[in-house]
Amino acid sequence: MLLLQLRRSLCKVVSFNKPLFNLYSSAKTTPASDKDDIDFRKPHTAVLFGDTVVCWHPDPEFPYEHSRPIDLKALKKAEGVVFSSQILESDKLRPKKGPSNSELREIFYTVPQQFVLRPREDRLYGVSAPIPKRK
């Protein structure tokens, strides 16, 4: 009904007696009719040759399931359960840690200081030149 009223007003505003055509998505042109057989769920384009183009773009259908509110409490509970199960699975898949310092000492027959990690700065300061004093 809206499109029919729009067609009539276009003919009055433009004041030309040219035929008004519907241009559908299949690029076919058919003469406009005053019947109420227009499907407003599909996009329509009304063209007055050489003068005015009017387009109708309906809103896409949105499923009801996506429009319901989200229960945040249930979501938090579900996330907590999944999260704890993910942690347990990741711990099982994680490789075991290597041998301890005492085990390495027994394997290689060395002192334990060789297997203690030191920060990079400690190693660099140990081999670098002394810091000069300022005057």
C-alpha cells in the first residue's frame, strides 16, 4: 500500500504522464498495477523513466531465537565449568618438566651451580669492563 501511494505521489510531483514501471532483481520491467499483489518482503525499485528512482529495501528477517535476552548467570556458570575442564585437559597434554638440578648434577657429575639460571644482566656484568667513575 505504501508503494502504491508513493507511485501516485511521484506521478503528481513529477507531472509527466509517462508509465511507471517496477524493476525487480531479475532486471525485467513490468507495468505497474494498482493491485495489492506486491510482496513487501522482497526489494522493489520503482522507476519513472529518466526522472526518478524509488527503492524499497525491507529489513531482513531475524530469527526469534537470536532476539531473546541472554541469561548472564547461566553463561557464567557454563563458562566456569568449561574453563576448569579446559585447564585439566591442558595440564594432561602439557609435557612434563625436565629433571631437577639435583638429578642433572647426578647425571653429568658436575657442581649444581652450572644448572642455576642467571639473568642476562648478571652474565653481561660478569664479563664486561668495569663501569668508569665520574669526576
